Amino acid sequence: MMAEIDFGAPDQFGMHHFYVAVPPGARDAIRIFEDYGFDGDETLQETTICRVTLARELWTQIRDDARRDFNTRLKSKKRSTGAWKVGNVQLDRFLGRELCVLAWAAELASPDQCAVICQKWLALRPEERWWLYSKTASEAGLEDQAGRGWRKALYCALSDGTNVRVAPKKKPRRKKKSAETFEPSLFDFTENGDI
């Protein structure tokens, strides 16, 4: 297995990945870049594209949900987890695509809308996020193309929260199981012939 850093990014030089440039200033905007690397040929010019610049107050609203989602999935694959820190934080190319979808939806939002955007983004499957990334990047995926086409559609689709309840964020508490508690599984029903 290849060595990884931050959020599952390959630690090998010249590999395709994304990175979030987090400046030290508390009010400075963050930028998300896609680094195509050398595609296995070091004689080629490395290509890096800035996909989005996001105001720090909006980044602050979305970063924790993205970190929790990515780390949960990385842990499930027995891979090391990441954290947002000052400097360039690298991401696996698929996680970077997903983060771009979230950032593109949030770039036109108010801080209050970000909670709804995060809830709807979390409800999307990774494959759905990748598809949304490919549609958006092909039409309006550059830093200076905010508010156009699919990028505007992401904002409209994910920020409309008239039927979304945003619960206050708190840590889940573990339930103690008693000996009397019966929790049937799918197989409990099939063994008794109930299906």
C-alpha cells in the first residue's frame, strides 16, 4: 500500500491529488486546488488548477462536516485520518472532488445557509458527489466562474432547506445494551420463515 498524508493523499511525488491552501490569517480566504501531477511522466509540466476561493467565514461553517465525513470513511478503510491546519492540506483526488462540490455550493451562501448545505451534501452518496463534480468542473470549474451553470445549480439545490431540519451538533452518546434487549437482524427473520 502506498504511503499517504493528510486526507488519504498519496505521499508519492507527482501524483494526482487536491489540496486546500489554508492561510495563517484568521480572515483570509481559503483556496482549493486540483494538482494533476505528472501522470507518471516526470518530463511533463505539472498542472495545478485553482477550483474555488472560499471566504473564511464560509469555510469555517463547512470544514468540520467535511472532516468528519472524510475521516469516518478513511477509518472504515483502515487508513489514516486528516485534520485541517494552516498550510497546504492534501486530499485524495476523490475526496477533493467531493470537497469542491461542497465549497461550490457554499460560495454564494450566507453562513446560516451553510448548515442546510452541509446536511444535504452529507446526504449525497460519494458517487453522486463525483458526478456533480464532473458536470460542474467541465462547465464552470475554475476559480473565477462562481455563479454560473452547474455551479449556481449546486447552490440552489443544496441551500433550499425549507423541509430540512438542522439539528444542533452534538456528540452521539452510546447506549448501554442490557441482557433483555433483543435486536433482530435481517437473518433472524429469514430463519423463522417470516419472509
